[in-house]
Amino acid sequence: MEFTVDTDERLTIVDVTDRVRDAIPDGVESGLCTAFVRHTTAGLVVQENESRLRGDLEAFLDGLVPDTGHAHDQPDGNADSHLRATLLGPSVTVPVEDGDPALGTWQSILFVECDGPRTRTVSVTTVGD
């Protein structure tokens, strides 16, 4: 199963928890679900979906990796996006219980765009019974 995520900012965060939940096939009651972003300048994390925390995460990534001054900027001008995505990773795996992602009370699956605005593809693979 795949879905797309449209973003309108260079660095932004989108909650995709419900979309991952919807991608779990009917009949799978327990197992594992992996969401994977097929791009080198975006990532996925499990974190609290609270507006101030999302802003803090964006500011953290922006402050941790400067926008310019990287060798890869010569061909593409987006080395910062690649470096930020490297810190995040391209996938998350969560347990499936009773047909749903078994996330904690405050946990959500967040898509982090580092080189937007863009349309991205996220694939979801579920294994289980």
C-alpha cells in the first residue's frame, strides 16, 4: 500500500498516523507495520503530535544543520535537506494490535519534509496474522 503526502513548506511536519492505520490490511490483527518514505530528503519519526513540539523539532533540525556551506550544495543546493533526513531515518516500524498501530498515548507517526514543497510517496508494509 502507498499514499502520497503533499507539503507546502521547505521544512514541515505532517501527521500520517491515520493514513498508516488505513493502510493496514483488513484481517491483520497482530504483527508489524513499517512505513517507509521513498526519498532521500524526507523522513519519518514516532513522536508527539503537538504544535509547539512540531515547531521545536523544525527549529532543532534547522539549527543543527545550517542551510548552506555543504559540498553537495554545488550540484543541487539541498545538502541540508539530505543531512536532516539522515538524522531522522526513512522508516518507522510499529507493532500492530487489534488491527491498529500499537502506539503509546502521545505517539503519532510524523512525516518530516526537509526539501519541500513536494509530493512524496510513503509505502506501508504489514506482516502478521
